[in-house]
Amino acid sequence: MNGVHDMGGMHGHGPIEHEKDEPVFHAPWEARMLGMRRGGTFPSGFNIDRWRHVRELIPPHLYLSRSYYDHWYMAYVATLLQSGMATREEIKSGHAASGTAKRNDAMPPDQTWKAQKTGGIFARQVETPPRFAIGQCVRARNINPSGHTRVPRYVRGKVGVVQLHHGGHILPDTNAHLQGEAPQHLYTVVFSMRELWGPEASARDEACADLWESYLEPA
Amino acid sequence: MNQHKHAHDDSADIAHHHSIHAELPSDPALRVKALESLLTEKGLVDPATIDAWVETYESKIGPRNGAKVVAKAWVDSDFKRRLLTDATKAIGELDMLGAQGQHMVVLENTPDIHNLVVCTLCSCYPLPVLGLPPVWYKSAPYRSRAVIDPRGVLKEFGLELPEHVKIRVWDSTAEVRYLVLPERPAGTEGMNEEQLAALVTRDSMIGVGKVSAR
């Protein structure tokens, strides 16, 4: 979706605030929110691509004005509501509706390290040979899906060179909508700054993005 | 391209549920506390599991891991070669893979090329080797400008690179995670691996800083 989250190339967001000796969390609630995201129960089939999509659906004024872990709060709440795991009244009150059966399948504390070490493997076998070779010129297709995608706007329609081939990876565009992993070959494509930003950009500098095969066409 | 035509179907539904935020208190501490109470009552989270995750990111995982990788590469040329050709395997040798860092690529900074890592779309970051990302990395100013004005961004971090150095920005748009291997500073010839690791900063492994001999 062409959302406010797709920020590459925008102006006007102000200076970067680099905090010296930054703490891991700035308030206890941030730590609790992180723990709920990593240790809380999510609907069946939920995955990180869906998590990213729920976050990018946060209304733009809230996306830009609320802090990072507040995004997580908003995304978890929307997920609970959409799946029927909680009601609006429960979210507002902080208490379960009377008569609700308590589940007993939450992640136990001793499973966290295992989840950290073994989670998040996205490489998958793809039977078809890669369509593109390292060194080949490719164009990022000009696609504008209203659902989730990971092809940023600033590379669409631009020509680059395949720099790396990562094998098959789960396709976020389908996975985020619980329509299957549909793995495809994944490539890193390098673009010149002039291709991306025009003749006044640096002639030397480059930017790369990781792009799935269906995002690309031969150039 | 069927996979690009699908379902906005559930997108509208999810967006609708975000409308609840107008009806909730503005203080996130209150809302998050209420959410933890609710999830605990429903058996959807164990508060002790939240504690365990917090401890994981506060004390078990952080940029000291990445610093060890960098220092080892500086003193062990075989390891460096393995790291640059198959970072996932080499970092796996050190048991430093994990969620948000299972598919690794290491980018070597040299006198001619300076690598800089960003995630323009969200906050992708190599957690097992660098820990949780700093606020600025997840913020709009960095995400928006790193890909269009990397030299301007680096200047804000106090790093001015000569014109002949090529800057290559890596936008983490997939599940590949990037770690920068900074240049080993001059004046560190007599140092051992542990002393070198102590010099390596988080910022240098994102590419917004260099390592100095101190």
C-alpha cells in the first residue's frame, strides 16, 4: 500500500535526534509492550508480514505522532479486535468480559530463548531457477498494490543491477494477507543515486533494496 | 501477477479496528498496563514471559555481540573471508544467529566504499548482533533521508566523507539483515581481540560512524 510508512526519499521530517548513551527502553511500558509482542498470543497463522501490514494501516496522523512502541500497542490491539480475541469493551476496561474462559496456551517463560534462537527463518526452497542473474540489469516494476508489499515507492520504475541473489524467501505480499508463503527468489538490486533521484544526485553513491522476483522485470 | 492483485479485503477490516484509538486514553503507560491486565486475565500472556523477553533484550542481546564479530574479523583473516562470503554461516559459528538475524550479510567498509544500513519501510535491524534499534534508526528523519541524502545524514552524525568515497545505502526491505564491518583504526596494531571489541561502537556497525582508537 502507498502508505505513510513508505518514507524513503521524503523531505520535511526534521533533524535526526541522536541520543548519546541511549537506554534500551525509555519507559517501563515500552519494555512491557515489547514483551507482549514477543511473548503474547496472536491469532493462528499470524506472521511478521501481517504484523508489518497492521502497523502500516495505522492512520497516518497517528503513525507520525505516536512513538514506536505505541505503534506496537495499536497494532496488537487491532489484531486482537480483528481476530475476535478481544472486544472493544475489554480493551477499554483492561478486564475480560465475565464468563470468558481463560486460555492456557500462552508462551511459558522458559521458551523465550528458544524462540529467539530458532524463530524467523524465511528462506524457502523454490523449484524454479532464478529468472535474473547477478550483474543483470532489471527494472523494479511500477506496481501499486493496495495490500502489503515491500517494494518501496522510490525504486518503482527504476533500473538497477542485481547485486546479490539470496535464494527463495517467503513473499510478504501473500503472507501478510494469510494467503500462503508463495516463496520467490529474492535479490538485492543496486540503483545509482542518479537513477533514483535525477541528475543533481551524487554520480558515485548508490542505494540497494531487497526485491522479490515478481517485483522485477528485465531491463 | 495474481499475488499483487489480492486482498485489500482484510486491509479495510484491520484499518477499521484502528478507529478504537480515538476512544482510548492518550497516555500509553495506562493503555499498555490495561492491555497486560486483560491479556493476563484471558491467559493470552504470562507476565513472567514478558519479564523474560525484557531481560533477553536488556542483557543477553546487544551490540557487544556485533562488536565481537567485528573484532574477530579484524584479527582472523580466515574468519573475515568466511564472514564476507557467507555471513550467516560465519556468525552461526559464533552462535549469534536468531530472530531478526537468521539471514545475514556483512558489508565491509574500506577507504573507497562506505556502507550505510536503513529500513525505509519499518524498523528492520539485525537484532541478535546489535540488540534493539535506537530510536533515531526507527524515526522518520533517518528513514526518509538515508536513501536520498546519505552524505547529509552522515554529517549529522559528525561524519564527513571525502567525495571520492562511494556511499552505498542498504535498504532492509526483506528478511536479510545487514551488519557493517567498519575499518580497523590505525594505532590498534598491538591490541588483542577483546581490546578491539571494546572499541567497536553500535553506530559503526550501522554505518553512521567510524571506529576510533580512542
